[in-house]
Amino acid sequence: MECPIRGKEVIKPLAKFGSRELAELRTELRSEYGPFVVNPARAQALKEILAFADKESEEACLHDRLRLEKRVEILRSILSPMRRLPNESLLRIFEYVCDENFLQSYPWNDFAPPTKLTFPVIVYLPTMAISSVCFRWRELALSSPGLWASLIVQTCSIPSSQVKSLVGFISTLELFLERSGDWPLRLALDTRGDKEMDYFLAPLTRHTHRWKTFKYRGQYSLTTSQVLSNFHFPLLVELDLRSNFHWVQPSDLDRFEYSPRLRTLVTNRTPPPECKIPLHQLHYAEFGIDFSEDLEEALRNCSSLRSVALRRADSWFLEQPERESIWRNITSLVIREPSVQPWNKVSDEVFPFFSFPSLTELRVERLEQRAADSATAWPRDVFISFVSRSSCMITKFTIRGISLSDLDLIASLKVMPSLLHLEVDDKGPIQTMHRSPITPRLIASLIQNQSNETLPNSLVPKLHSLRLLFDGKTFDDLAFVSMVQSRWFKPGSDLHAAKLTMGIGCIRSVVLKFSRRDVVVESYKPLRVLDEEGLRVVVAGKKGVQI
């Protein structure tokens, strides 16, 4: 038969392949790829050669066997399924894997690194790892600057006498910056210590014209550094400045005065009126608040703001405003309650005194949970008054880590008839006082009437997606299945058409996750049928996704 290497009518013994044939194979490996890189006839011929090689290897001496294995490895690479994958598809995979390249300096003085490395350094640099696999992957990585443009950097201040020990760290940082070309940079910096760090910032500031996102954590004040003075940030869209041990100074924000594309700002507290950063451009902001006047001033200065996230900044008390404050431009609101519960919660100071008539998305969540936290009552009446007073049509509601009863949640849902997306995560303080709203009573209240008659007090009748994260051990699986079945109408059916006419929505996505129990697979079999009909169903337990 025809040889797949040179086209001759003979199969050459594999061990006798010369350097010319092997060079041709290597060239082919580097230059040819795609779905039709190996036709069926040639693939069959290669398989016959490999079969012959297997037989020949049994009789070869050790030296010949090693040489034979080398040739077998090359030939097997020709048949690798990876070669059939186009560069465009392979690059999409690389982009997903290389979203973060993590660099940590060494040594650390007086501070423990915030991230403990448990694997070789190359594992935390996926772009560099990929570029070391083979010729094709390296060429693809080097020709894709976006893979090198995402960096997370952790470092600490060290004495000037030890700066030389950072040569390798700085060289790696500069290598990524060089290979990222002109691609917009996504940078996240975490520093420890308050001494001079110009040796570390200097390589980054040479590329400020490419910064697209910049996130900062640490003690070091950016105002202290002279290398970050008088820069323009023409591509900067997202700025996140927070300090671990003190508040970010207004002068730190002033460093980013010339940011014509800035749309997102996250900082420890509301910027003062004299701050030079272009607040009027912002679409999203996250602030720590002390006084309602500070929040009102920030909302007034951020005239283009659409989404805002609020958390407590410093004081135990929030000063109450003298009158109701109405903001019609806000469509999304996030309330982040503190991990150590003070006397007043953020929600207690926002819900009674602020109104957002255009609000469509509301999320109330608790920050990092601690065993010493105290469970406080959910402000049911205040919340209901807030939604009613705002006259808003909330379509997405998320509540995470907040201690409230099922009756509190049911009452709150009743004032949100336009709700399309609901998420409840009941993971809260590790104590018996914590109340979970995910109970059989809540599940029963969500059951939809199957007849063609409309119930006047039907709970969230337009619900499209439901996501429950349950931290308990006792759960009524059958009641949950019945509830989902009651809200699913097969597309095209008469019932589906009738419900749509009455303004009742069909649920399209259900996610249920248990953190402390396994899934009773038998109980959820009816949902597999609905999944086949078009409903997205995910049920996961301690062992992972099981439905």
C-alpha cells in the first residue's frame, strides 16, 4: 500500500525512518491542523504502521526500543484529536483558562502572604504554562496578547538592601507586560506594608495608558508614590480602591482625575465633594457610608449612576436624614450588611428614608459570616413600606445570609408581584438563633394553581427562575418537586396559552443546592421529564450535581 510519509508503495519499517522523514513529520505537526488534517485513508495507514511498530518493539533491544518509542510518540501526535481543533476554538479555551495570572513576590518581611501557594509557581501562571506545552500552543499564546494582559500581583515593602532579591519577580512582571503588547490591562494589586514601593510600581506605571481595570488592596497610600503622579488613564473603565487598615484618602482618588471612560468605582467610603475623580460619569458605584448626608451627596454628584451597592464604613450609628430622599435614576440596589453586627444595620437606615421609583433589582446580603454574629430581626414592615413607597417594579430579588423567617420572606414577596428572578441563600451565623426562610411553608406558598382561574393573592405569579441554596439538613423534597411542576407549563399547550393570557409566567430555570445533605435522587426523577421538555433543572448536594 502507499506509504503515508513519501507516497511510495511500501511500508517502511518504523525503526529505519531517517532524519528527513522525521523532519517532515515535525513540520507537519507544527503547520497543519483542523478538522480535516488527516484523511481516513492516511489515518488507516498510520494505524497500520503503529501496529507494525508494536510488534517490532517486542523484539528490539533497549537502545532500539527507546529510539522506536520516540518515533511512535511523533506518529501518535499526528493522530491526536487536539490537532483537529481549529486555532479559533483553542484560543477560546485558552482565554477561559488564562483569566488570571497570579504573581507573588518573595521574600515577605513581617507579614504573611495573603495567599498561601500550595503548588509550583507555574500553576498560578496559566498563560506561561500553556506557552510551554508545545510549538503550536506557544505560537498561539505569543500571538494572543490578551492572554498576558490579566494580572493579579501581591507584594510587600522591603528594605532597599533586599530589592535585588526581586529581580526574578520584576522580570516576570515585565515579561507579561511586554507580551501583552497594546492590549488593555486588567490589574489587581495587593500590597502589605506602608514603605516606598516605586521599584514595583514603576513597571506598571509605564503602561497606565492601557489600564482598563485597576483594583487595589493594602496599606500603602498611592499618594505617597511619586511615580503615580500626573498620569492619564484613557482606557480605565473600572476602579476599585480599598485599604486593609485605613480609609483610602481622597488624594488617592484624585490620581485618577483624567479617566474619561471611567464607569465603575468601588471604595471604602463616599468620595467628598471636592474629589477630582469624574463622579458624573459613573454607572455603578459601591460605597461605605457613615452618614445619610454623605450618601445623598454622593448620589447627587454621581448624576449618571444606575447601580449602587452600600455597606457600613466606620461608625456604629448612621445619622438619619431629616426628610425622605428620592432617587429616580437608580435601577439596581445592593445592601451589604456587616459581618459583625453593630447596633444599626445599613438596611435600617436606607429602607425607611430613601425611595428608588425605577428600582428593578434588589440584593440584600451579609458579608463574611462569623460564629459570634448575632441574628437580628428582618425589618419586615420597613421593607414593605420601602417597596410600596418607591412604587417600583422589582424583577430580581436576592437575599443571602440574612436571618429571617419564612413568614417574613413570604410577606416581602407579596409586595413584589412583578418578580421574575428569585434567589435565597440561607447560610447564616453558625448558631441556633439563625432562622432559615426555606421551609415547607415557603415552598407551599410558591405552589401555583393548576386551574385556569386566577388566584388574587398568588405569590410571585410571573416567576421565571428560582435559585435556592439550603444550608440545613431537613428538606421536603416531594413538596419542592410538586411546586416546580405546578409552575411549569409545556410550551404550546392550551394551559400555557391560558396562563400567559392571565399574566402568569412559566418557570424556566430551577436551581437547588444543598451544602449539608445529599440529594435523594429518586424524589427528583419527575424533574428529569421537565428538563427534557425544556425546563433547566439543577439539583446538587454534597457530592455535586446529581440532577
